[in-house]
Amino acid sequence: MNDRDQQMMRQAFDVARGATDHGNRPFGALLVDADGNVLFSGENTVADDGDVTGHAETHVVRLATRALDPDTLASCTMYASTEPCPMCSAAIFMANIRRVVFGISAERLRAERGDPNAPSLRLSCAEVMARASHPVEVIGPFLEEEALAVHRGE
């Protein structure tokens, strides 16, 4: 992890806070190129539009795959405020994004919410990527306490 990773992760946390401001749960994501430029950002919009696929990461993937070629995407990093779910992990893989950095783990977030039995697909981002036909580096949890603060509204 480096200073850029910290800076970008904190920016993803800010995007997540924006989702809360719009009445959604606090999830945010950024796609950053190899030079450290933020190419796209997305926030959770599930409550806004009722689309259960309206996750921060899927918004970023949709924008990115419409604008960038697979080789460019392979050199990018997805920063997600929270560990990407299996759906988002698969989308990241299919987009050819080869590096993911996330804040709080899904497991820890479930525990913090106090409802460990809530419906969920209990498959980590790393587990999804371990089955991928090309390598995808998964780093996280990273700055987990700061990520948790976002979910607590701090």
C-alpha cells in the first residue's frame, strides 16, 4: 500500500458519504488509472431507483467499459469503500480491471450491523477472483476503521 492508495481510498469514502446524502447506504467506488487519475466514480443508488444492481462498483464498471478499451482497464485500480459483493466482483473481472482495493470487509460490516444472518452471498471478493481466468489483485481490508466510520455516519 502506498500514499496514492490511501488518498484514493479516502476519496472513495467521500463518494460513499455522498450516497448517504442522497438517501442510500454508504457505498462508493472509484476507477483510477496507472498515473493516479480518477477516471470514474460511482455511488450506491439502490434506494434511489430500486435497482438492486445499482451498486457503486457496477456504476463505475458501466461507465468505464463504455469509454475504455480492455487493455486500458487492465492497468486501472478499482477502489471500493466496502468489499465488492460477488456480483460486483464478477463485473470488475469481466471489465478486465486487474486490481481492487477495498475498505471494510463484507464480513466485518455484517457483524457491525448486528445482523449476521441477513441474506447475503457469503463469497469474498478474493474468493471470486481466485476462480478467475486472469489474475486480479485484491487488497483489503484497508483503512478498515475509517471505512467503518463511514457506515456509522461519522
